[in-house]
Amino acid sequence: MEIYLVRHAVAQQLGQKNEFTDEKRSLTSQGRERMREIARGLKRLGVVPDLIMTSSLVRAVETGAILAETFGLDQKQIRTSDALAPGGSFDELFTELKQQKRTESVALVGHEPDLSSLISRIVCADGNGNLSVPLKKGGVCCINVAETVPAFKGSLIWLLTPKHLRLLGR
């Protein structure tokens, strides 16, 4: 299974626009446009996941919707998962992923520092240390998961910054 870990695009600052909460922060217009370029860049690379799973926070859901639109996916191929919310459970996420029997590739849209920790957990599954892989907003990391039992183990295939993906998407 290939997993594409996607950090949500640039969102409104906390406390702007009627004192909304962190969970309700939406993407900025610039964030939406840049994410469209990033999604086009991913598509040019041949990335078209079978499924998109997002955190339930608005900015992640909006990022997932942009990806789905660019990839031509329908609503049945987009799901939200509490396991991708800040502080979510990786074990719960792994259980959800194992239940996707016919899924060969999935995009996971979430937040930092959780995505970096998730990359480290999968790539360093043998327990030999932590891998520091910070993702910028709109950054994407591809991991090829080779094993899911007893634990998710995989290899980092590539990591691209939003700038590189936007250049590909133009």
C-alpha cells in the first residue's frame, strides 16, 4: 500500500473572523489556490489515490476536497477520521487502514507535528530511533508500506515541499 501523507494547506489565523475555534479554521484563498497547484503537481507525478482520509478539522477537510476534485474522486472515496485530528491515535488509524481491503493507495490529510511522528513511526517501525521529517503546509510524503502485521512498516519513497509540487502543477 502506498500512503501519501499530506499536511493541510495554509489556513486562517486563529482568532480572526468572529473568534472561531481551531477546529473551524478554514483555508485562506491563497491556501486554496496553492493547494490546487500542489494537487495538479501530484497528478502530474501519477499520484491518484483510491481513498482520501482527512482529519475532521475544517482546513483538512477542505484540503481533501481540493485533492479529490483534482483527482476526479467521488464523495465515497473521501472519509474523515478522528485518528488524523491533532493528538489522534496512530493505532486507531492503522486499524482503519487495515479495514480498507481493496485500497492500494491512500492520501492522509492531517496536521503537524502528528504527521511527522506518523512518518517516523512507520519508517522506523523497528524501534531504532526517531526520524525528524517536518512537513510544511501543503507538503507531501510518500511511504510504501510493506508490512501491516504486527506493525505498519514502510520505506520513505519521496518527500516534496509545497514549492516543488506547485512548480510541477503549473
